[in-house]
Amino acid sequence: MCNQAVSLVAAELERRGIATVAIQLLRDVAERVRPPRALFVPFRHGYPLDLPSNPARQHAVIEAALRLLEDSDLRPPALVDLELPGS
Amino acid sequence: MGEIAEFSLAVRTYLRAYRWRKIDPVPWAPLDKPLSDCRLALVSSAGFVTPDQAPFDDSVRGGDASFRSIPSDFPVDELIDTHRSDSFDHEGMVRDPNLAFPIDRVRELVESRRIGSVAGEHISFMGSITAPRRLVRDSAPEIAHRLREGGVDVALLVPV
């Protein structure tokens, strides 16, 4: 339900002109709900940035999300898989 | 890997029959300036509150659609997990709230000039919302209004 909830909020933010990127933990839910711009991460629930107390790993996930904001080739709904070394 | 198979049989059965809300049409706000000139806000569904805020309420039918404003300079270690779901492991985000509410990481992105600035407030809510009508009708527009008033250009949304 968290995945749907953040997607619905993201949609409203986009309607008001705020560019969003939503992390998603369930790919099939993201495909159904269709958040505007989403990064699918292969992590278990409760661990959206992968590892606690690991700033480098958390930064790597956030950086991948930020790159989606900068990708002018993306079109809505954009759902991109996270690709990290060691994932 | 986040999979529905992680959940209990009761939750899996519920989810199989659940009618997910389809966003249609899908809105789109393209980024119109460099991230280094943008103000970023976090929106997390991890159910964190500050010690002086009311916890989220899992007795609300259909889910608690309220939200809390978390001041940007609030110490992340003092956030309290009030997400009531037992469908995920809370241990990681209790140990390090940055895992689901990465305030420290956002500050570091400002320091490194990857993003321009951090919003004055971030948004926290509890994502276990099975009937999202109030979220869509009331909370989401109010969140959008607040962030726009705060000069926010981009938002990172983090579920758990």
C-alpha cells in the first residue's frame, strides 16, 4: 500500500508543477498504479534505500533516482529499474 | 527483492483481490532547470513523527491519510517510527531513519552542490492506506500546496 500511496501523492505534486521521482518496491504494483516517474529497487520492504547506516549505498540509490529527474528522454509513466554494481 | 510473497497469507489474499488505483492520465512536470538550482523535499510513507507530534492511527478505517510536517533541520535520530504495519521489517529504519527518510543524505547533497537547496519541511505519512480517497482528495493537494509555497521544485518519494 505504501507504493500506491506515494505514487498518488507524486501524481498530485506533478499536477502542481513539482517534478517527482518515487522509489518503488513492487514492480507489478508500480505498473498498475503508474506513478509519473519511478525507480524500481530490488530491495525488501522496509529497506527502500537498501542498507541502514550505509551512507554510500543510500547515496547510490538516491543518485539513480535523481538521474531520472534529469533524463529528458523519459515519458510518463516512466518506470526504470535500479542498476547498481553488486545489486 | 520486494515481493508480495514477503507478506502473510492473509495480506497476500487481500492484495490479490485489491483494486489498485490507476493514475490516468499520468501528469508530468519536466525538470526545467539544473538540479543544482532546485529545492528538494522528501515525502516518506514510513510513518515517522517527531516526539511532539501525534502518532499515526491504525484504527482509522481505510487507513490514516493524515500527514506530518518534519522540519528540515530536525535530527533524524530523534524521529519516531509510528508505522503500525507488521508486514515489513522495521529494524533497519529504526536503527537508521535515513533508510526511509534520508534527511542527512539530502543535506549532504546540498553540501556537495548536487542539489541547490533543501526544503524547509519534509512530509511524513503512513502508507498503509487501503482506501486512498481522503489521501487523494485532501492530503495530497495540501501537501502539494505546502511544498509549492515553500519553493520546492523536486520531490523524492520513499515508500517502505
